[in-house]
Amino acid sequence: MGQPTLAAAFAAARALIGAIQPVLVVKQILTRNQAVGAYDTPWRDHSDVLSTFDVSLVEWPGMVLRQQLVGRLLSIDQPIGPGAPAGTLHVTLGDYSLDVPLVTASGLYPAGKVWRITRLPGSNS
């Protein structure tokens, strides 16, 4: 900080902290088990995608929060139970970033025989 003594540097740091403290905000942007996405199959099976932990960040005015869901491609040849890994939520605030693991909320099951018989190969409707 360019101060001549350690005491002066600490005094300047305390003043800087005092000046910025009123505009800093601790904000919870994500709660554990919060739905951030979903899987929907053509045969109408559904599971929400849930966060695995709480995320709180320190923000100040003008900061931009970015969130990007990076989901896994699920091949549902066998039943997939609740709590299966479903990807990550990439969170960025300023220079800070973290990846929150995501899981399925409920089970997903392969298409039933009737659904498969009544659909043409390669058709998703």
C-alpha cells in the first residue's frame, strides 16, 4: 500500500475495510437440494436436477453472477436411482468460480415395452 511503516499500512487497511464494508453483501445464491434443471424423457419420465450444497458469496455493487449448468448425457438403458450424478453447476462471480455437483431427485427408468413398440426406430415422439 506504499505506507512508510507497518502501523501506517494497518491503519490504511482498516480505513479501506471500513469504507467498503457498508456495500458488501453476503448473499445465498443456491441452497442444498434446490432444483436447477430437469431431465425429461420422450416417454414422459421426469427428474429434477438438484444442487448438493449451499452456496453463499460476498458481492458488491456491479458484480456479475454467472451460472452455467453442465449436465451429463444420460443413457437410460437401466434404471437410474435418485441421487445419481447429473453434472455440475459452474458459478462465477468476478474472479471467483466454483463447481457445484448436481444429482437426480428421483429415479429415471427405461422406456416401457408398449412405448417402444408403438414408436418407429429413431423417433422421439
